[in-house]
Amino acid sequence: MVDLPDDELDPEAGGIAEWARRFADDADERRVADLVLIAAELADNARRHAEGPCRTRVSRVDERRVLRVEVEDGSPSLLPVLGRADDPTAGSGLLLVNRLSVRWGFDRGGDRKVVWAEVPLA
């Protein structure tokens, strides 16, 4: 598991793409782009909606050729929302995460929550 420093989370600065390419050096460019968008979206959601510091990390799942992006924050009761009928802009980032990942979800424990998504390497 590798942590991504908060100062590299701005997708405009290119740090997150460089980080993703280093970790997913055997993935094609499309998958790296998916990983970058997912990581940026999950981290942005945590910064905008959750409390406390957030932590972004990536790992390989099982022996499969899948990368898992996780963002941990300090708001276990604030759960992710996949779109809202009353506000079309709310939850739209998670719609993107849902579309680009093969699986996504969240885990709660104590005073923390982790929102995660998985991306295949090929």
C-alpha cells in the first residue's frame, strides 16, 4: 500500500498522474487516467464534505491485476451518495467513480470512514 501526499492531489498540477504511473507502471494509459480521475474525485469529496485530515492510498488487490484507491476521512456518519434526484450536480463525481471502476464502496470503523474503488490494470 502506498500513500499519496496531500500536496500531490491537485489533478491540474500533474502530481497524481505521476504517482499513478509510478504505482501502475504495468497498466495501459487509459487505466492510469481512470485511476487518476477516481483518486482525485474521492479525495476531493473527502476534502469538501468530510471532517478531519484525509489520507489517500493505493494498493494491489489480492493476486488479481486490480488497483484499489482508498480515501480515509474522519466523518464515519457522512456516507457517499451516488447522485441525487433533487440536485443533479450532487453526487455526480461518484457517478463517474461508479462508471470507471469495477467495484466501489465504503467501510466504516470507529471515527473513520474509507471510500474505495477498484480499477483493473488491463
